[in-house]
Amino acid sequence: MTGRFEKWLEYEVLKESQYIFYQYSRRKMIDCTCSHCKSEYQLERSIPRHNKEYVCPICKRKSIFKAKGKSGYFSDYSEAVKIEKASDRIILRHFEVRKSYAAHGTGEYTLSYHEDYRAVSQEKFHFYYPVYSCLAHKNVWKEKYIDPYFHYRYHLDYTIKAYQTITQMPGMVYPYNLKNVFKGTPFEYCSLDYFVKNNRFVELPVVYYLKTYLKFPLLEQFVKQNMFYIALECLYQLPNEWEETKETNTRHFLGINSRYCSILSKYNMGIREWGVLQKMEKLKIHLSEQEIFAYCKIFESNRDFLELNQYASIRKIVNYLAKQIEKEEKGKAYKLSGDVSGISHVEMKCYQTYIRSWKDYIEWAEKLEYDLKSRYVLFPKNFKDVHDKTFLEYQKQQDKMERRKQAKERRTVNQLLKKDIKLLDTKIQDKDYLLKVPENYQEIRKEGQALGHCVGSYIPHIANRECDVYFIRKKTDPDKPFFTVDWRRGKIVQCQGKGRIRYPQEMVEFVHYAEEKLRLLKGEEEKKAA
């Protein structure tokens, strides 16, 4: 390992491991020491706070304050990958890197790293581990088969993590000499070197990247067009239709115009944002670059809200919601044309809740036949009050419609039962049991309540001719609920008694007899109707 590699581990792989140590005192100025540039300087007593982020005034790097009295011995960990060439193959070397800080808080630390496993690309990737050899008196590299079942069994967190870590080989990639490393290998035209140079501090699953490149060559095009986020998403979950594509042009593959392609590249957007741009083009929604970026940021790339464009422009809707949030929630008004980079997660959720409420309000207003061309209906002054009143009115309408529907179903059921009484009256019986047709829908409900099953909820199904319901009674007590029959598609599909018990063995013959008789009589009725 060269000094250049070690510096890269120290200053790039563990870039976030940067601290400013300070000794608390009651004086106006406090002594501070930067762990990176080793500078010693003083800051006002009100500035340093334990674990608070701050930019070192000397080296201008983002750091974290550590009070000497509170920070004991601690370490920072990271992962790195160095790719080397061996003949026509490449070797991926995985390192675990650590910075260990002393307990006395002087800013001194020790850098340590060790190589824990390797991956060698042949026809497929083979994984190797260091194993101590008694003969050689040192560690030697030995291949080990990675069994997915072993690592995933019981679905324990540590076994899953172990399997994913080994097969993905995650880490920050050593960026130097990659072109020469890949030359003469199947990865010669792989754009991993370009990805790493433009994303020096990104950890990625290197094995997944190389495997995805072989089965999805468009990955190279995504990277070269600076669509890095889409490229990363492809590594973890490549859609099946993407894997099977033979398209070589990125714009044709994505199915969006050149303007949207440039926006996708400029703002380094992902697959969800691509879906938003696709829908914008389909619905012919015209927004500026800034407005598209703001929409994706505020609404977390939700495509469903774009359909509201049929009532008013997305720009107008967001501006209206911003005014309502500013007035009702006392929150900050974010517009699509403004700067939304500082919007918090809580504020985003507030905007998403409001636009869902507005969408619900519009749907209710549409069913209540309000004039949606009127701006006073679309954008009421007091949205919350109007939203609640409209919901109550809509609920009343739905209750009224439901009562009408139920009344119609009950009338239909009563008419069907009258026909069945004429067709089946006392025709299906033996010495012990008889099949009875309910007189009306109320009797079906009472049957369900008496026997403790759900036949009372079958009224809509009977009205829609999906099934018929009959009762089995003992001849000795013909009025007492005993068993209920569910008849559909020419056979008895259910026959249940109290507490949903199945009919006993002594009733088997009668149930079979009733099924045959019903099939005969109902079949004759259907022939006459035809």
C-alpha cells in the first residue's frame, strides 16, 4: 500500500471524521484544536457546543465540536475498495478503515486499516478470505462459497448484513488508474472511473455496479450523461423491462423529450423524478426548470398530484396552498418559482397534507355538482372551513344514496324469495328434515343473528343473483333456526349451523338430496326463463 493510498483513506474516505476539541472554561474565549489541520485558536465561549457542527475557521472544513471532558476514546469507521489488474482479470480488494481518537481530547488520532476480503472477476465473481496457514506461517487467500441460504436463514439482521456486504462489496472506490485497470477486460468500456471522479465521496456497491454493467449496457450512458442517481438506483433494483431492452439511445429509452433529459441530468434526479417528468409530458404541463425541481422537492416526486392540472395549473394550486398554510398554520409560504432548498421535512408533510385535502375537496365538490369553473369554488378563502362543510354535505348525500340502494336491494330480494317459494314450497324434504325458503330479507337477518353467522350480510349478493339462501329445519320444530344453506353456481357451497359449525354426519344424505333437487328445480326454472 502506497503513501498516496493511505492519504486517500485518511482525507477522503474518512473525510467526515473531522473534530474541533475544546476545553470548557468560564473565560470569554475558549481554546480549540482542529484534528485535521492541527491549528490551535480561540473562539467565543457561546460558540462551542458538544456534538454541534461547525466550520473550522482555518482549514474551512465541516467539523464537529467535542468537549474534552465529555469525549473519551472513540473511533470512526468506513469502507474502501481498491481495484487492481491481474492478467485478464480484475481483483477487488475490500478494506475496513478506522480512525481512533485518544481519550484526552488533544485531536491526536491513529489511522488503521485491514483487508478483510477480495472478489476476483472471472466468468463470475469469486470471493476470497484471509485464512492463517500453519505451513506458510502467514495468512493466505482462500476461496469461500457464499451460500445465500446460510446467510439469509432465520432472517437475522447480522446474517443478512453479512451476505449483502460480501456480495455487494460496498465502499468508496480508489479513483486512480482505473482506466488502465479495466483495459483488456470485459469492463474496458465501463464508466466506473467517470462515476468515481464525479462522485469522489460516494460509497457504492462495486460488485453490483460491474454485474449491472454486463447485463444492462445503458448504465454506461446514464453515467456519461451525469444521471448518477438513476445509475445508483439501477444497481439495487433494476426493473425487468429495463434489463430486457435493446434500446441504445438514452432519450428514446426514457421516453421523454431532450429538455426533460437535460433537467434530469442537471439536477441529478432519480427514477421517481423521471416518472414525474414523463407524466408532465403526457399531461402537457409546462413548468420551468426551477418549478419542476421545486415540485419534486416539496411533494417528494408524487405523480398523482399532477392530475389536478385538469382543474387549475399546478403553479396556481401550490401558490393557493402556500397562502392557506401561511394564514392557518403560520408556516412559511413556499412557491414553485421560489427557493425551496431550505424546506424542512415537517413543512413538506404539511404541503402534502394540504394538497391531499384539496384533492379530496375537489372530488366531493364534483360529486355534489358544484361549478368547478368558478374560482370561488376552486380556491375558497377559508379552505379548512369550506373543506369540512363540503365533507358533511357529501356524507349526507352518500348516506342518502346508500339508503336508496339498500331499499332497492331489499325489494329485489323479497321478489326473488316470492318466486322461490312458488317454485320450491315443501318440495324438498324427507322424514327428518325440510328445506325452507325465507319469507323476506328480515327473516334472513334474524337467521344470522340466531345462529351467530354472517348470512345477514348476504342481502346485496342475493339481489345481484350471486347466490341464494335457504334454511334447513327439523320437521319436529320447523320454526326454530337450525342450519343455513348458501347455494351458488349450481351447488351448495356452505351449510352452517350455530356458531358456524358444519352439518353433522346424519345430515349428509339430506344435504346431497337437497343439492340434487335444487339443481333439478332451479335448472327447469332457468330453461323456462330462457
